[in-house]
Amino acid sequence: MYYKTHLKLNKTKTKTALANHYQVDRATLNKWLKLFCSDIFYDEKLLSKRRKFTNSEVEKIKAILGEQPQSFRKADLVELAETDYKTIRESIDKFPNIYGISKLEYQQLSKFPPKVGQHILRCLS
């Protein structure tokens, strides 16, 4: 099992391959990396120009964003949490530390990484 997972990780080195893994475009992946992986990539300008990542960087990215290829749209969060957009927006605005995302970050994204989306759903439950 470890061997198959490790091989899969080795194949995901380019930014395009990583975006494909999460089923998002490169622009969305770049936003995610900028907002959630700033401790890995310190320079935003260099990050936007990067085309490949080392295996250890991919492992760190997947640890932060999540392994699963499921991203969450805002509509998905509304449907799964059985609430409305306003409630989610107000909750994140009032309690950004609990939700792990700021109001500005929420506004900038239309899709959320797997771990972030799952965390928001848990907080809304």
C-alpha cells in the first residue's frame, strides 16, 4: 500500500499535475498555495513562476490542503451544511480562528481545498 501511494506522490511533481489531482485549474491552485502554504513558499512571485515541485514539497502541500481530490465550492458548503451563504459568511467573519480562514480569504476563493472545506463543514455542524 505504501509503495503505491509513494509512486503516486512521485508522479505529481508539476503544478499542472497537482491542479489536476485536486480537479481545479492552475489559477485556483496558485491561490490555495499563496493563502494556505505560505510557510512552504515564502516568495509569491517565485511561486507563480514555479512549474515543478520537489517530492517533499508535494508531501507538505498535500498535508496542508488534503490528500483527497475533492474540493468544495461555496454552493457545496451551503448544501452539505444545510445553511445559507450569509450564515457561513457571518460565521467566518465572527470566528476566523475557529474556521481557520479569514473573511478576506473566504471572499477570494470560489473553491476550497479538501481539508479547509471539511473543517468549515465540521465547524458549521
